Amino acid sequence: MANLIAVVGQSGSGKSSAIRTLKPEETFIINVASKPLPFKG
């Protein structure tokens, strides 16, 4: 079973830091903003 989570917020509010703490083997990121993510993976 999967859980869908949307991370939304103002610039500089810690969205990327929060995503970085997720387990990569259990996480699938869909980047709808078409901007590069600030971390690898």
C-alpha cells in the first residue's frame, strides 16, 4: 500500500530538507515544477 504526500510551501521553508530525510529505497519523487532538485537521487 502506498501513501501519497505533497510537500508544498514558500521558498526557504525546508521542503528539500524534509524530502532529504525520507528513505530513498521507499521514496519516489515526482517533480512537477520542472526545476532541478537541490540534492542527488
